[in-house]
Amino acid sequence: MNDVKYYRQYFRKKGVSAAEGQCLALRTVLLDQLKQELLKTGWSQQQAAKKLGVRQPRISEIYSLSIDKFSAELLVKFLYKLGKEVSVSVETT
């Protein structure tokens, strides 16, 4: 989860509140993981869209890491469809 800490710091430097930065960091990490998993498959964007049950433009948004287009919940669902399970840990800040 060091990626979450990195992105949280990145968003804080951009002037985002700590709480919002945490949410954005989490979504960024999930979205990047999803992108990496899709790239590993070698599927076309059309094939990936069919597997995830979405239209091709959504796959393009994943590849461009458009974090504003996805909720954490949706990203977890997409990862699950690819056979990945997301685990969460809660730590004191």
C-alpha cells in the first residue's frame, strides 16, 4: 500500500484535502491495478469491454487512468471479474 501513501502525498501537494486525497489515492491505485491486469491479458479494448460488461470507451478511460470516472466500488467489481480480490487494511495516520 505504499502506492496509496505516495499518491496521497501527491494529491496533498496539489492542494487536495487530506480526506479527499486519501480517496483519490485509493482510486488511483485500484485503477492502475486494473489497467495492469487488462494489459497482461493482451485483449483488445473490445474484448476487455465484453469481459467487464461495459462499452469500449470505458476501457479507454481505464487505460488513460481517468480516476474521476470511476468509484472505488466499481473498480473493485472490475478487478473481481478478472479474478482479483482486493483486501483493505486500516491504519492510524
